[in-house]
Amino acid sequence: MKRIIISLAVAIIFTNAAAGGNVVDSLYLDMRTSFHQQVGEGGYDSQIRGEHLNIHFHGHVAPQLNYRIRHSLCKKVYDEKNMFNATDIMYLNWNPNEKWSILAGKYAVLIGGYEYDATPIDVYYYSKFCNSIDQGFTFGASVTRHFNSAQALVMQICNSPLALGKSGIYAYNFAWTGRFAQWWHTIWTLNFVESPDRNFINYISLGNHFNFGKSILDIDVMNRGALGQKRFLFSDMTIISKFIWSIGDWNICAKAGYEWNDSANVRSDGTAYDMVIAPGVEYVYGGCGLEWFPFGRDKIRLHAVVYNDSDLNRSNIEMGLTWRFDVIRR
């Protein structure tokens, strides 16, 4: 609680100082809490828990220079391996013209896929890859070439998501965000990710978002491979599908995923090429649920979801509430 009070005080001071220059475009908090139950193997567990509490800043330092900060008020603020552990996003973005933008600071490692790209407060259960990666947000820099309002190519260099607390270990990422049609949007990436043992693994991640009016379908496909691996393609993969059908103030949702890594994907010394999904792993997860937005889709959301996975083989039943509180909104 002390940590939350201090963080809020800093936020208020910052906002008051910035407001004089009219550079804070929005400041808001969002929260999620739930009643979570697990049933299976003759056992039952339940708890009422807080899951997210974030503070968000969006603003401008100059007409072509904007910033964004997202700080979690429920994470450990300082960690000896990651002193900005509770700050997911903290960057400056310069747009010298319509074709180029340059970003520097802490933000998401550009790995393709719509599950990975989603804001964590909007995700009720994750794939094993997303749950197991050391750090999805790191310090780095990127250059974006905007071809038009719908097509962009991003080149990013950042600290490796596999090397929490390690210096001099990087990831080199290339991302295309665009669309083939009004109904087919993409986040496709090519990643060269360095591990603490100074080896590289390559991700080819193809995130596809299909919009059919009231229905949305996301299909994410990721291939992971390294030089020397017996089979570079289709032996270490993740496939995820998510469906949402909107009816008035309601969403009917379903998501499932399948992940595997062939047991043969090890070096001659027995170490794994992939540090996130271990060789020999086969993982299945999925679930469905309802969302209700009683006062508009940007204010309050109630949810009820049921999901399961092949690791614990226990049914998770969750009912919860997400809400947003605006301090400044322009």
C-alpha cells in the first residue's frame, strides 16, 4: 500500500507540473479483480484476488515528440535484476515527418502475434510461450517506416527477452504491421534473439487478425528454430486461435492454443536450443467466456471465463471486473 501511495503521489506531482505546458493528453488508471476457482483431481481452491492496477500517461513534449508511460502499481517496483520491473512502458517517440518515426525507451519486444501484442489486462489466460518468456518489455530503440496509414515496417534493437538482468545480450527484430484487406490485418515479425549462453534462436511469428463485422478471429502461428537444429521448420511451434462475437454490449469469446517442441531439438551437449518451450513439451490450452460492458466499452467490463490446460488438467473458473478511471482525458 505504501508503494501504491508513493507512486500515486509521484503521478500527481508529474501531472501538475506537466499540465502547465499542456503536454499531458491523458492520464488514467485501470484495474482488474476477480473471483478465481480451480476444480479437478478431487480438489477445489478459490480466492478473491486483485490482478492488475496500472497508471497510464500519454502526452507530448513537442508537436512531433510524444511520450507514453505505463506503470504497474501492483508489481514489485525494484528488482536487482530489473530496476524498472514495475514499469512496462516508458518511451519517447519522435515523428519528424509522416514517413518515419524513431522510438527509444522501454516497451514491448516486437514479437508477432495478437495474443502477445494484447494489453495484459485484457488477457485472462496465456499460452505457455507468453507465460514463460523472461521479459516481454525491455529497453531498446526502433525505427519505423510508414508507407501509408495501414502499412509500416519496424526495425528494433533491444535487450534480449531471454536475458533478464544480463547486459550486452540483445534481440534484433523486424516487424511488419499492415493488412492485405480491410478485414485482414497482420503483425508479422522476424526475430533474432540472443540467449545468456550467447546463442541465437530465430522466431518467425505470423499474427493474423480477421474482422468480419461483429465477429473477430485471430490466428497466431510461431516457428522457433536455431542453426544446427535437426528440423528448422515445424518442430518447435505455437498455434493460437481466438474468436470474439459481439452482440450489443456483450462479447462471446473463445481461445485455444497448441504448442510443442520436438525432443530432438537439443545440442550435442544436451542443452536446449529453445529456452522458453523445453524440448519434449507438448501443451494444449483453451477456454471460453462472456464479457459484458454495461456503461460503454471503455469504462467497465464484467467477465466470466472457463479454461483448462494440459499441464495441471484443472478447470479454472473466473468471474471478474475491469474498470478505468480517467484523471485527464483530452
